[in-house]
Amino acid sequence: MSEEKKGEQTTGIETLAKQYVAWEPHEPFRKQVETALSAKDSALLVQMFGKRIAFGTAGLRAKMAGGYAYMNDLVIIQTSQGLCKYVDKHITNGKKKGVIIGYDGRHNSKRFAEIAATVFKDYGFHIYFFNRYAATPLVPVGILQLKCACGIVVTASHNPKDDNGFKVAKKQNKTNPKNCQSALRIHNITKVYWENGAQIIPPHDEGIAACIEENLKPWKHYEPFALDKDTDQKEIDITERVGDAYFSEIASRYCYHKDENKDTKLKVTYTAMHGVGTHWITKAYKAFDLPDFIPVKEQIDPDPDFSTVKFPNPEEGAGALSLAIKTADANDSPLIIGIFKKFFLYLLYAYIYLYNFFFVYYVNAGQKKIYKQTKKKKANDPDADRLAIAEKMKNKKEWKIFNGNEIAILLSDWAFVNYMKRHPKADVSKLVMIASTVSSKYLQSYATKNGFHFEDTLTGFKWMGNKAVDMIHDGYVFLFAFEVEIGFLIGDLSFDK
């Protein structure tokens, strides 16, 4: 690059930085950029403003820091303004239908959710807000229950605890790009759902991105979001309203042995992995009339710093489950469930189904077999989206940690067998299951053997969720979908894992 072009780039980036400082309402983010400008740190300014954070089918995903390349208050305002315009244009009566917004327990997730709610409310949209940490599927569930125009979830990725501190960098004579990144390293994601309850797919992502670019300047100085004093709070804070209806419905549809559940002697150890699942798991247990689980007390409450686990990713297996295994061994519990999915939001009903499942999975001498279990169901395999499952083996020394394909074998059979028991005259050819193309081909073979329909899609539940919606519109009964990355979906109450 010539010196002349370098100079033009520097001038352009400095202009963007000064614009950002003028518009960013949150002081910690604003000061980062002010410090870089004062220090004339061109390298850092290029990092902050050289390429704007892109809006795609997964929404927004980036570290939290000052600048248009990162997640911060101003970027959330701009994104919300663009989404307002797009939804208002493309969904009839979108404002009246409203938007539903949820968030997880990470640093600033609630703040970002409140900013989005503020922008939508000011533009005239009816707001449905989870006024406590919400499990991810409750947002698409709420869209379908309340017939909303769209939904938003503010969450974060599966980063190690060292990357999760929200800290403002100390003042220095010259700002170092590495120092900036370590100062504000929490990742954050904003996911968007359309009115069909599934994540957006093209061309919505491109249309929303264009609307964002057309609405970068804040329309006004937004006051902090709050529940309207003059409005029935139940119409805004729908946390328990959506949750209670959800668990009531799954108990009605999928609890086949409630009378037997209360008498089970199975001890299940549960870890929320510092996430938001405990409140919702407790509701699920009550809905299915199950005895209390054994909690991993050190991890039962939300903790955005992940003080007891280095890398909270369910695919890490034994490393992520070390405290759960210790707790289970101490309580003679043969089964562990750990809900801490990749995006740190939770699907709860799929795992609870398996309390009623009649199969146990063992590995003997390297050969995988499925054994029919006794009616007393003394060892059942619960499962959920991005859920780690571990079972104590017969020798009581080793733990078997299940992978996504193994769990799918159990869940798909459970879903099909129990559906046919309840609907013995159903047209099997009009039942459908879905898998991502990189997952095991077992489901396709299982569908062929039993005569029901199978579809595979590109990787990601945005594709499988929308495919499920399409198949239902074509007259099929959707039973099950999965991806090998421990993601599962049963039934049509939600169209995300």
C-alpha cells in the first residue's frame, strides 16, 4: 500500500473512531477508543474500525470492546434499529405482533437485551421480555406461543473462563492491541429468530444487514429499558407465562410414565456448568413428577467467570465434567447430565424425555450394543441440546461419556416407538426426521427400515429448524432432528435445538 493510500485509510478510520466516540453511550467502550485516538495508535484503530462486525444467519458474534468490529452498546443500537426497519417492512402488523427477547448469564447479556428492547419499544413494537435468565429454546417457543414477529437471544460462546472478564484496560502511554483484547475479551452473540420460530436464513440475513447499514446513526438518546408502569407487567415480562405453558405442554405430550416416575430410585447428578439451566431443569422435573436431582453445588448458579471450569464446552467430555463426576461418585449416582451448550443456552425437554426411555447403552470389548431394559427403568439416559451425558459402567470404575451420534440413536428410536404407540393408525410415510449432513447416517437407515421420511440439511439448526417448518407445512409430522455436535430437537414446540 502506498503512503498516500495509507494516509487516506488512517484519515478514514480516525473519522469513524471520532464518530463512534460521539455516538457510543457506554463510557468503558467509549474510553477505549478515546485512548487509542489520543495515543495515535493506528494499529489498534485499524483493529477496531478496519472491518465492521458482520450480521449473518447466526446474528452477531464478536468480542466485547470499543469499535465497529466488536460487540458494544452502539453496535447493539445500530443492529436493533436495522432489524426494526426490516421486520416492520416485511411482516404484516409486525409492531403489534411484537418481539420477544431473552438473554443468558454472561457479562452484559442483560444490558444488551435491554438495549434491544429499548430500541424496539421506542419504534412502536410490543415487547415481550424475559426478566430473568432464559433458556434458549424458550425464545422460539415464545414466538410460536405469542405469535411474535421475531425473537432475539443475547448469549455467548463456549470460551474458557480466562476469556470472560469484562475489564477496562489501564491507562497507558501507548495502547497495545493485545492489551485491548485482553481487557475486554468476553465473546457475545446475538441470535435472531423469524416469526416461524426458526433462526433466520438467507435472504433475511442480507436484508437485515442492509437495513443496519442504512440506520447507523442512533435515532435518539435512548432511555434505559424498563417495564411500563402503566402496562400489565404480565404482558411484558413473560418469563413464567411462556415457561409454565412450555413445560405443561411437554408433560402432556411426552410424559408417558408419570405414575412410575415418582417411584424411580435412579440418582441423577446435574450440573448447570455455571449457566442458566437450574431454574428450568427444576421446572422440568416437577412437570414430570421426578424426584429431585443431585446438584453440583459449585456450578449450580450462573457465574459469567466460570470459576470452577477452564473450558465450558460439552464436547470436552471428562475435563468439563470433573466436578460432576466427583459429586456423582460421592452420592452413588450412576448418571450425570450437564447442560452447557456451545452458545450457553439450553434446551431442557429433550433430556427429560429419556427418563422414560427403555434402553441402556453399554460398550463392551469395543462393541456397541443396545440392550432392552426392564420395565422398572433403573438406568435411563436423559439428553438435551449441547448436553453432556455420562453413565457409570457396570464395573463401577469407569464412566462412559456419550457422543452426539450415540444419543441420537437412543432419542430417534424413543421418539418413533412412543409416537406409534400413541398413534397406532398413523401414516408412517408422513412422519419425518432430519439430520445434518455431517452426522451419522444411522437415522437415514432407520427411516428406511421403518418406512418414514428422512431429510438431511447443511450443518446448523437454522437449516434443520426451517426444514422442519417446511415439512410440517407439506403435511408431515415432524418427530426428531439432530446434529453430531450434541444438538437435538424433538417435536414442534420449538424449532431450535
